[in-house]
Amino acid sequence: MYQQVNSIDLKPTAIMISVCLLIGFGIQYFTGFNWLTATLLVMIAVLVNGLIIFNDELDKGGFDYKEGVTDTPEAKTEQSKANKIQVVIIVLLIIGAVWSYI
């Protein structure tokens, strides 16, 4: 039923954090705005965009939609769990951005 995860690929996470940090440092260099707040705001924007695309593509007519696979109750439950996890991460980043701005 459950597969054991032997290794987690951290390369996409490292790339996203690196790009967001570079953009955050660029924003600080050109505007003087705090780099940490800018970095967190960029991460929030990227994750919100990913959440919207994830759900849009799994809807009927989307690129990842497969009848009988992605529209089953089990798949919808897993999609809902993934959405909740990503929303929690986004909320934590918002709290971090507000905290770093204060």
C-alpha cells in the first residue's frame, strides 16, 4: 500500500532556493529592500503559482488528467492532502516574510 522512500531528490528544492535567493539579493541590491523578505516573497509567489498549475492540470481537460486515474476518489483525496501540505508551507513562508520585515 505504501512505498518506502529510499531517497528524496533535493535538487529541485536546492535550485528553487538558489534562484529565489539570487532574486532576493538582486532586489536588495537595486532597491535596498531586505533580502530575506524579498526571497521569501519570491518563494511564496513560486509556490502559489505551482499550486494553481497543479490543480488546473489535474482538472478535466488538463495536461495531467487521465480518466479513471486522476478523477477517482482516492486520487482526489491525495490531491487534497498535497494541497493542504503546500498551503501550510505557504502560510509558514508568509509568517516568515512578515516576521523578517518587522
